[in-house]
Amino acid sequence: MMATEKSANRNHLPRRISGLFRPLGGRHARVINALSFGLLGLALACEPTGKESSAHAARTIPDLAKVAAEDVRELKMGLPLGAQELDKLLPAGAIAEVDARDAKEALNKARSRVQDLRVAKSTFFALVAPSGVVVRSDGEQDRLVGKDILAAFPELRGALSGGVVETRGSMAEAAEVRGRPDGQRVAGAPIGTPGQARGLYVTGWSWSAYAYRLENSARSSARSAAEKGAKTPLLYVYVVVGRDVFGAPVSPDVTANAIRDLDVVGKAKAGQPFTTSLELTGRSFGLAAVVVPELGPNVALALLRSET
């Protein structure tokens, strides 16, 4: 089509449409430019949010690792002492024959007599017969009683020969979350003479319950650090065991899935957090993750933070 034909055709367009072909200038151009720069500035202002949150998370995650290391130390030091107290408190004879009420009373007294166990963050303490059958745990609703704990955690059998044995696995009766998988970290010590132990003193925590414990710790620290009147950031803490990700019972699945896809255990190191920014459900998050050897091989803590 010739240039003259294009001009002619444009002249016959309706006024509203033909107006689109007019070059913008004057006041209209200034308005458009102002809007463009305003949107660009908004985008640039929003972009660093994830990086800012990552920086905050990177400063917090080492503290959580120290908390976890101390939690593990309490159990290592306290469990053998608690086993000695149990040996004194329990009646002579086979542990499997101890009355359930007497067993629970002994569990509570033994824990109260050992400072490290009084403050331990375990979700259960249990009296276990040499066969692996749980005689009693300290839970109000004892889901462990009568169950074979050695079937779920076979490495615990080594504690019968002496010393504290730490391991991990999954036992449905020890789960602290519904509707999603959960796992546990457990430790056991012999009751009585090693090699001829009367039974085992076993304790442990659910990974989901432990993530909730650390999440509360992180939120408390964030509230303390926030300036007066400032909003508390949105925080989630996850325990990553290999490729498995465990969060608090109310934590969203979408964040756990994002952490799983990142393979943070493979990228994080002890004392050297792995950090990145994420966009999840329209919100910017900063992630920091660090390996915690005290929790066992291939275990990391991951902290997600979003400024509010």
C-alpha cells in the first residue's frame, strides 16, 4: 500500500481509534514518563526485599544451629544420668513386668533429678524392655506403649551394650503432625550394667515438633530485635534431613516443597550458610540454610524470612 493510501485510510478511522496514531507530547508525555519512572522505582524498591530477608536470615541461622547443638548436648550428658536414676527407682526384676503407673512415675522422677533432662526439648521419654517393647512413655496419651521401638530404630539395640546411641528414623506413634510424613531423632542409654542391661532409657523428638520449637525461638529473637512499632517478619523454620523437609504442623507445603527442590543439604555447609531469594505465592522470601552435624549426618536447618 502506498503512503498516500495509508494516510487516506487513517483519516477515515473513527476518531477514538485514529487518536492512537498521534504522537504523544507535552503534558501527556510528561505524565507517561512520570508513571514509567514511578513503576520502575517501585520495581527496584521491591526487588531487594528478598535479598534483605536473606541477609537477615543468614545472621539468624547460626544462632539456631547453636541452639540445636546445645539441645543435643543436653541429651548426651543427661541421658546416662537419667538411666542411673531409673535403675534406682525401678523395682528389682524384669522391666517388662513393671506396672505402667509405676513406670511413668519413675520416668518423671528420673527426669526431674537431672538438670539437663529437665530442660531437654524431647517430645517423649520412654522405658523400654530389652526386647524393644515400650513399657511406658511419659506422654499423657501413651501411643508408644506396647510398640516395638527397635523395629523403627534398630541401631538403638547397640545401647544395651553400653553408652549412648543416637539414631533417626520414622515411627508413626511418635509423629507430632497429621496429614504429612514425620520422622524422629532418638537416643538411648542402658539401664543397669552394660552388656547385661535391664532395659533402655530412650528419648527423642519429632522433626516437625522440633522445627516448631526452633521457629518459636527465631520469632522471639526477631521480635526482640525489631524496633519499637516495627512489624515482625514472617518466619518459617524447617529441618532438612537429606531430601526430606519437616516443618511445624501449620507450616505451608509450598514452602517445604521449594526448599526440597533446592537441595539445601547439598549446598549448605557447617558454619557457612547457603542463602538465596525466593518468590512464593506472590511474596518475596529470603532463605538461609546451614548444616548442623550435631543433629546427625546430612541434616540442615533452613530459615525462610519475609519482611512484612
